[in-house]
Amino acid sequence: MKVLALNGSPRKTVSATHRILEALLAGMRDAGAETELVQLRDLDLRPCIGCYTCWVRTPGDCIHADGMAGAAAAMRQADLVIFGTPLYHYSMTGLMKTFLDRLLPEVQPWLVEDPRSPGLTTHPRRQEPRPQRAMLVSPCGFPEADHFRPLVDTFRYIAARHGWQWLGELLRPGAEPLSRSQLAPLFAGYLARVREAGAALVAEGRIPEPLVEALARDLFPGGRAAFHALANRYWQELQARHPAGASAAPLEEADLDPVDGPGVPCRTLVAGMAGAFDPRAAAGLEARIELRLGGAEPGIYHLAIGQGACRFVDGPATAPSLTIEAPSDVWAAISTGARDGRQALMEGAYRASGDFALLLRMGQLFARSAP
Ligand SMILES: Cc1cc2nc3c(=O)[nH]c(=O)nc-3n(C[C@H](O)[C@H](O)[C@H](O)COP(=O)(O)O)c2cc1C
């Protein structure tokens, strides 16, 4: 099976769409598929100007000499096309829309009744074969899946009109942190499931129901308020690093995804633990976990757990149940999943005092987003 994945995120490889597509395609290759991933931004696509030259003077050829002809040819050869687009204004990105518009030369001008959908009009295709199947991969910034409704309806309708068998959607709300390299270990569990889904799609033509459910679980089960607090803190910190008026230069890839640079501040990582908090693992728990961080990013914070929720608080806790003292780089590594917390404790990388049973529960309480 030949699979063509199109990444319509203008952020190309520093994008949640790319990370999900990569994992999905790896799974497809595990099951024997041949895969290709095209970054639509690299095609330098120019928008369709509606001149219809491709229907009249140069049948089948667009006036624009850019990467579209090659991508359209790859699409004709593919058995399965994966449309990858982040949610932009409740729909697809401009890049993806431009790609779809630019498929116009693929059809002839004639209006005919659609043999697959009697009662509806279509244009005959110029060339066969067409892709047999298609699916959608989409991340979005807001934490609720409801925002995907218009996008899903749009793609399902397009697929039906093109006669593509629709394999479904892989949707990921609250996905902005997925694009950060430093946080990659946190999402390893989720991406491993995406990979399994890729293999199942090739082997069985569908994602098995238990896997569908696992893939739909929240990456940040700590609730909407904790997610908002986490996201808003991220924007405050980015604004502080790039103050308004200091420069009008666009933020670079390295600003959005600092791999070698300052990374996500440790305070944000600790605050992020409230977003990753899993209330299912905390039935009846009332506790205060205090973090006393030293090293390059010193600070004292605590996490207040009660009534099935977890709140991040700047400053020490009164009567903490558990106190953790750690260098900030050690805690950063633990909270991003790059280092195992228990192992680090045994190695003496940090100290803990108070309720050790609570310390041992932290892996489950802060679910590491592993579905
Ligand atoms: C112009 C623009 C419009 C956006 N519109 C929405 C939106 O309607 N709903 C939403 O939840 N997120 C929206 N977002 C956020 C992106 O969907 C989110 O950051 C996503 O994870 C980006 O994916 P990427 O990393 O693959 O580019 C928008 C972002 C941009 C830049």
C-alpha cells in the first residue's frame, strides 16, 4: 500500500501535526506500507486565481509553476491520502485549502450527474487512478474536541464527493505542547498508540475500538482551568522573553521550540503538573506537595490536591504532606519524563521528606499523558 501524508501546518516539522503524522506513518511502515510525507509549505503553492486556463488553453495544467503538479501526481499514485492540518479558525489551514483548490486541473469542466451520488452534480476526472482511501489528522490549541466539528464535516463531505473511502479522523485537542521537542518524552505513550493505529489502519483498514478510546483520552486530564492556567502562563513567559515593541522580527523556530536554548522554564513545568494531574488516580486524596528547587532556576512552589483537583501555587505550603528538594534541572528532567523519578531518588539526585507513600503515587497522579 502506498500512503501519501500531507502536512498542512506552516510550522512544518516543528508542529504537532508533523509529530502525529510521523508516528502514524511509522506504524504504517511497520505493517508494510510505503509512505511519503510532504510538507505543503515546501511546495510554495500559489493560490488558485480561478482563471480556468487549466480547463481551456492548457487542459490539465495549471498556470502556476510550483510544487503542485508533483504533489498531485503523488496523490494519483497513492492508495491512501492522509490530510494533516492543524485547526485554523475552526477549519483547515490556508495551505491545505490552497492544495485542495489547486486540484482543479485534475477534473474536466463538464457538469455531469455523480454516478456515486445520484441527484448531485460533479466533474469527471481527467485521469485515473484516484486514491482509494483518505483520512484526517488534526491537532488544535483549545482543549475541547467540539471545535473540530466543522473541519470533520468538511473533510467527510469532500471525501464522499471524491469517492474516497473515509478511514476516519485522528483528532488531538490541547495539542500545542506536542510540538515542543523538550516535552517529547511526555507524549511518548500517546505517540506509541498513534503508531499502533497506523499499523492497524494498514493491516485491518480501521483503528480497533479500544485504541480509538485510548487515543481520545485527554493528554491533560487535570481539567479546563488547569489547562487554561498552563497555556496562559506559557504565553506570559513568551511575552516576557520577547517584549512588545523590542523587535518586529518574526519569532523563529528556535524561539517556539528551543532545543538547546532556555527550554520551558522549570516553574512552568511544575505548574504543568497540575494540568497532567489525573483525578481518577486521586480519589479522596487531600495533600500538599511542596517543591523546593535550587540550581539554575531556584523557586519554591506547591501543588494543592483536594476534591479531585490539583492547583499550582507559587510559594511554600503550610503543613506540606510531602516536600521535595531538587536542583531545577533534575526536576525539569523528571517532569518532562526524560528521567525516571524513582530512579533519580535512588541515585540521590534529589531529597524527599514526609509522606513517602504519596511520593510513590506521583507517577500515577501526574499521569504523564500516557493513555
Ligand atoms: C491562525 C491560527 C488559527 C487558529 N485557530 C484555532 C482554532 O480555531 N481553534 C483551536 O483550537 N486552535 C486554533 N489554533 C491553534 C492551533 O490549532 C494549535 O496551535 C495547533 O496545535 C497547531 O498545530 P501545528 O503545531 O501542527 O501547527 C490556531 C492557530 C493559528 C496560528
